[in-house]
Amino acid sequence: MKKTPINQIHRQLGARMVDFGGWDMPVQYSGVIAEHLAVRSAAGLFDVSHMGEIEVSGAQAFDFLQYATTNDLSPLVNGQVQYTALCYETGGVVDDLTLYRFAADRYLLCVNASNSDKDFAWLQNLLKRSTYSDLSLINRSEEYAQLALQGPMAAEILTTLTTADLPALKFYRFIEAEVAGIAMIVSRTGYTGEDGFELYCAAADGVKLWQGLMAAGQPLGLQPIGLGARDTLRLEKAYALYGHEITADIMPLEARLAWITKLKKGHFVGRDAMVKAKEMGLPRQLIALTLTESGVPREGYPVFSAGQEVGYVTSGTMSPSLKKGIALALVETAVAKSDQALEIGIRKRQIPAERTTLPFVK
């Protein structure tokens, strides 16, 4: 398994480690619930150095990415971040990602850890099959350490370590600045639903950055957070996770991601299949469910209506904030648009579940 630069610190802190997409990563330190609540109430520090970074540059970088991704790059300005996706010609998802615009001819893509090699190969293949020539693709994943500082105290903690104008840094914007004397990308983004920052520095500086942030943040309640709490935090906010809400067999339009799928921007990979599916009527839709009785919904559990199986849970957990079972489920469109009573099959029981608006935690 690959190890992040900060791996040794995780073990010193007593973290339980797991194989996550080929990386040896901390799943928890003090416990998922305690870590989850620490992020909601104060701040948490995540090592997400396993994420991949792909640089796209050159005179035709904009045109290529407009063709390769689902969202519309046209409104972006330098220093702006965009959530988007790569899709197959079938309309299914290769990966979701965040796209950083440094200039009209330079972008950085942050992709999912387990998909970084696949995504890079997919982009290389698209480039070979296209007419774009003035373009450079470089997989820089091994060059970066990435930490996520998340929670209501995140800005106050980071302010003690940088002279950058953090109040001026808006949501989904980034700057290049120094933090704890280390040059990096400071991005006001995250995967928890809380205010926070994702910090990209040279891999060799990852340990120093981790130590600096923890020293500055511990008096304000900062705790190290594992991937277990990262998953429960993102689910409470109904953020999609590749392999769950989006896959090679699930279109963004089915996964409540029409807002990053700009069918009117012109041709892009997967557009024709999605237009056709939309015209014919999407067969499935993602909905949100909350259990009305005790139980923990999990990925793959069946969803029933009037005794008939009508879909399945894509992600589910016991919400630490709400103290009840919550789930995202992909169900038949007719059922999604109806008010039919639904149940989730958990072991040998069918537990009633009510539809709810998103996010689960406001």
C-alpha cells in the first residue's frame, strides 16, 4: 500500500489504519462519532494526501476541459474552483472532481484517490482521440500533500499561521500563499459542509504543515479526523461519493447533479447519451430517506414500496448529528415522484423510512 508523508504520525496517534484505494489511511483516531461532532462544533484536520492532482495546461486547455468535463468553464475566473465530473460516452461517471483555474491556459484537477491513475489514463486517451494538440497533461499526484482543515473554528486557526487575507477568500476560491512558512495552495473548499480549507503543499512539507496546524489549533479544539467521520460528515450534507451515488452505471442527472451537467454548453463527452436519456425519461432518481424506527441503513440495502423492491441504498449511516438512520437511495423515477410509503430492508426487517429534503443537516 502507498503511504502519505504523514503516515507515521497517524500511527503515533493510535489511528486505526485501512486500505483505502491502495493507500494506507487513518479511518479513525478517537472514534467516528467523537471526530464527527468535533468537526461540527470546533475543527478537524484530515490527511487527504491520497487524493490525485492532474495539471492541464496549454493554449487549448480550456477547450479540452470544456469537452472532457460536464460543467461549463466559461464563467470561471482565475482563482476560482469548480465542481464537475468526467463521464463516459454512455453518460456514466468516470469520476467527480474539483477543477482549479490558475489561468485560461492552466488548470489543476483534484480527483478521487482510487481513481487518479484511471482518470489520468482516461484524459490521455481523450486527448489522443481528439484534435487538441497544444496541450500538456501531467499527473502530479506524487508531488502534493493535501490537508483539509474543516469546522467553524477553521478560519480562526488558519489565521494564526498566515498573513493571507482569509476573510477575502470566498467559498470555492483559492489563492497561493504561505502557511506556517510553507508555500501552498489555500482553497476555501471541503467535503464536510462546514467552513474550511483544503491546503495543497509539496509532499516533503506535509509533516511540517500537519504539526503546525495541530499546534495552533489544539487550544481551539482541533482534532485529527479519519476517513470514517469524513464519510458521515459528507453524507449528512448529501455530497456524492464516487462508487456510491455516481458510478460508471449512474448518470449525474440521476444523482441530483444536473447542476454540474450543462447540457446547453455545447458538445462534451457523455452529453448525447444524457440528452437521449432525459428525452426518454430517466429510469431512476436519487432520493433522501430518514428511518422512523431504529436501524442503520447501509450501502446496497434494498428499498421497498408496497412489498416490491424499487431501488437500493447508495449510502447510509447512523447520523451522529441527528441520532437516526439516514440514507441516499436510487429508486425508480415513478416512485421517487410519488408519495408512496417506503421501507428499507435491514436484515430480515423492512423498516419504514420517510422522504426528507436535503441536506439532512442544515
